[in-house]
Amino acid sequence: MDNRRTAERRLAAIMVADIVGYSRLMGADEAGTLRRLKALRRELIDPRIAASHGRIVKTMGDGLLVEFPSPLRAVACAVRIQRDLLGRDADLTPERQLRLRFGINVGDVVAEPDGDLYGDGVNVAARLEPLAEPGGLCISRSVHDQVRDKLPYRFEDLGKRELKNIARPIGIFALTAAAVATLPRQVDEDEPGEAQQDPADGKFAGRRLVPQRLLLAACIAALLAAGGTGWWWFARRAAEPAIDGTTQVVAAPKPVPGLSLVVLPFTNLSNDPEQEFFADGLTEDLTTDLSHLAGSFVIARNTAFTYKGKAVDVKQIGRDLGVRYVLAGSVRRTGEQVVLNAQLISAETGAHIWADRFEGDRSHLGELQVESVARLARSLDVQLTQAESLRSLRERPNNPDAGDFAMRGWAALNRAPSPAHLQEAIKLFDRSLKLDPKLTSALVGKARALSYFVWLRWSTKPAEDLTAADEAITPVLSDAPTNAMAHFVKGEILKARKKHQLAVPEFEIAIKYDRNLAVAYEELGHTKILLAKSNEALPLIEKAIRLSPHDPAMNFWLFHMCHAYTHLARDWEAIAWCRKSVAAGPLWLAYIDLSSAYGWTGQKAEAEAAVAELLKLMPGYTVRKWATAGFSDNPEFLVEYQRIVEGLRKAGLSEE
């Protein structure tokens, strides 16, 4: 009889952890890094895992593979570790701090007799971990479904992603370092004044917070997320020990402008001289486009090109030019494909804040240059706004100025659209305008947030909100008639008031003054649908998607592609686009069109499923509510719209 144990399959919650920048840390100080890593394992990580009933399956150099009995315990453990890490290396420079990333998944695994684990459950967790930001974690949708109502953590929905060697796209949710820092700290049982409850049990009694501790944690997390440490660095430089052991006082440099950067000449990594001209053109166009960002300070092209072909130290460049950020990149030809890489780097720490990659056909270099510059400009607008918002929160948490509040408002506005995000943005813009009633960025931001809030049907007082939006944007248009975003917002206000013919020229003017304004193309396209010109809408919305392929509102944009096809009675194409929309993020409007299209194409089971999803998001929704929604008064639009109403009946949605 063979008594040897064999592998078994089981469901498990898997956590993969990794030290950020481990190779760099080892290269700089191998002995010290190993010593600190062992202490971190001994004093924090291993005890936390044990307390959460986790089992360390194996170590992988700088990483860990851990099995937990439930996804709740895995997530709670990861958050506790990240929170406890916030103040651990506060006395070290950011380059030397030990920071972790976590990926967590629940799924089927193969358990070997020796305790090792394999299978997709492990592979997905391993693929999620690199997607988390330092100090944060990424979880799969299956984990999120288990913990969202039981743990008080606000995850951001990143939509579905294709992961290497994983058969199907995986829904991903992220908890950022800044979000971790704002959570109440779960203290050990021997600390007084707090409830003795494990978050993994899903119950949360009232807890007494420690304001100083919470504030410190929030500031440190914001510092990590922003990728810069300006005030801290200057404070360190003001009193450093000299070579002879005495204290040498160094004068603090002049303040560095907020959104300040230099676009270094892109490097041609090919022998093809044609790519040299392409690389130089990218540098020039980006310098021009980024200089249009509100509040930006961009080093001129002639100065930037003095660094061409030279080995550069981004920290030294930052000091020489007085900028906080450096944009660097390269161009490489591979066969008939041209690959473009770009990185945004903190000039204060040398840390990479953001990176992107583009590919295109060599025979269409001009088109590739235009689109890549546009995408980079939009992405950098969002990234720099977020970084500077966190910087102001860190440097002036108790004394923000009008610009700080406006920057934070735009950071909230750039997040995935939701009632909470828009309300937060409106409050921040109002606080900014109390300090400076004429601040353009705050006026435009407030008007944008209010008009968006009304259009998405989240406002309880739409007429009042649109009046307030109009009052905010009118002085901007008077004082700055070439402000593209101001014209865009005016178009949104007119659109929300169903004055679609008047909205069209405002969107067109916005595009005239900013050819990269993706939202203007998208809104112009949607307005065309409301005017029963869906054929004209399709290329406009496609242009927006190309310009900003990772836009926070992408599920809405994909829905508008679907909606255009629905109005054209091209149901199969509508289904494809609406499925992309809900994959990018749940949206009740997309399920309206999906239900109707499935109804018209006779797919009964799919129609019933779409209706069920619609009712999850909009309980009690009926055919009558959609029929009387009143998006447009255009007669031709109403004829097309009636076909959607009939499709909902075919799908089985209740009439009343």
C-alpha cells in the first residue's frame, strides 16, 4: 500500500509581498539592507502574519508568499503591516526606506505535500503585487467582493486588466498609501483606549483616534505617494555635519515653483537617423503642450537641449534649473515598429513617479507623434496635479492657501466620477474661493464639478447648481477668452440645460485652443448623439479614447460609443462596446443599452442578466423612468430613443 501523500486542490486566500527597490537597496548597502530586512520580518511582518492566522509558504529573496484562511484576514493583515511601516524608517532618506507592495487573491490552488502552493490562485496574486503602489496593495475582484462590506477600507476600482499568462482579464481594486495612512490604527490588545476587535471579524466598535499619530501617518503616506520630500530635504541640508565633524549650516535654496518641470531631450536608441528627428520633435511638442497646463512652469526648449547626449543626474538638474520634476524618455525602432518610453521623475529624490509606453508604425511617425504627445500631456496633467495636491497636504496640512485647495479639488475631480468625489471637489473649490474669489483654477474647477454633478443626475437641486456653475465660469470667459477648459465647461452647462446646439460651438472652441483636450472631444461626441448625429459622434469619442486611454471616466466614454451604436440601431456593435464599458467599471446606463440590444437581438438569457445587473445598481428602475428621463428634446433623437424603450420591454424590464 502506497502511503505517500499526494497534491491536493483547495480554495485559499493568497498574499504576495515584495520589497520595493530591493536590488537598488542591496547594491547601495547589502549588509545594512539584510540586517534591516531581518529586523522587519522579526519585529513586524512575521508577528502580524501569525496574529492573522497566516502561513508563510515560502520566501523569495525580497518577497513572501503567504496563505490565509480567509481574504478578510489577508487584507486586514496587509493593511496593518503597511500602516505600521509608515513611521518605521522616518529617520532615513526615501531611497533607503523599506517599503512594501502587496497583491492578494482568492482562488483555486494546488497544495504540494511539502506545503508549497501552485496554480492560478497564486499566479494572479503574484501579478497583482507589481501593480500596487509602494505602501499600498492591489486585490482581485473576488477578494473585494468578500471584504467590501466587512472592512472599512476604500478601494479604488481600476477596472479589468490583462495579466501575463492569465487566461481572462482580472478585475483589480487598489488601496493607495495615502488611503492606508488615513485609516484608524488598529493597536495591539495591550494598548488602552481602543476596542479589542479584529477587523477580520467584520465588526467595528467605536475607536478613539490619536490625532498626532494619525496626522503623522497621513503626512508620511502623502510624502511617499507624491514621490518627493522637499521640506524634509531642505531641513536636512540646513544642518549637515561637515567633513571635519563640525556642523555646517547651508542656506536653504529659493522656493521651487509647484508644477515645475523640464522635458529632457528624448534619447534615440536606434541607429536610424529618422528617429533622431522624431525624438527631438517629441521633446519640442511636449515642452509646448505642457507649458499650457494651469500653474505650470516649464523650462524652455533651448535650455533643455543643452543636456542632449549627456549623462544626467536628475537631482542636480533639479537644483540647477529650480524644478521639481523631470520628464525623460527614449525612442527605439524595432523592425517597422517605433517604441516610445517616457518617465516622470522627482528631481528631489530621483524616484520614478509615473511611466508610460507607446508603440506605432514607422510609416506613420507624424500620427504617432501627435497622439503620443497628446496622451502624455493629459496623463502628466493628472499625475502632476495629484503629486502637487499631496505635496500641499504634506507641507501645509494646517495652513493651506487658495492654490492648495484648488489643486486638491482638481485631484478629486480627476478621480473616477462618483457623487462623493464630485462633492469633495466642490467643497475644496469653495474653500479656495473663500481665500481668493478670483482664482481661475478654482472657478473653472467649481463650474466643471457642478455641471458634471447635474449631468450625471446626482444633483438634488440641478437648476441652482447650474446657475452657480454659470456664475463661476462667466468671469473666466470674460478675463481669459482663450481658456480652453472654460469654454469646455460652458459647453457642459449648456448641454445640461439641453441647449445642445449652443453647446457644440463651445466644445469646438475648446478643441481649437487645446487640441489635446480629450474631454472636449468626448463631450462633443456625446452632444452629437443628443442631436441625432451619432455617425458624427463615433470618430470624436474614438479620438478622446486615443488621447486619454486610461481616463478615470473611461467607462462613461465606452458607454457613449455603445450609445451611439444603439441610436444607429447597430445592436451587435452596441453590445460589444457596452460590455467594454461595464468591464471598465459598473455603470447603470450601460446596462440600459445592453438590455435593449439583447432584447432586439433575441438573446433572452443575456437580456435577463443585463436587467438584473441594472436593478442591482438602480433598484426599482422601470421602463417608464427611462422613457421620461428627458435627455434631449430633439425630435429625431426621440424617435431613436423610443427604440431603446421598446428594447427594454423586450428584455423584460418592468413597465412601472
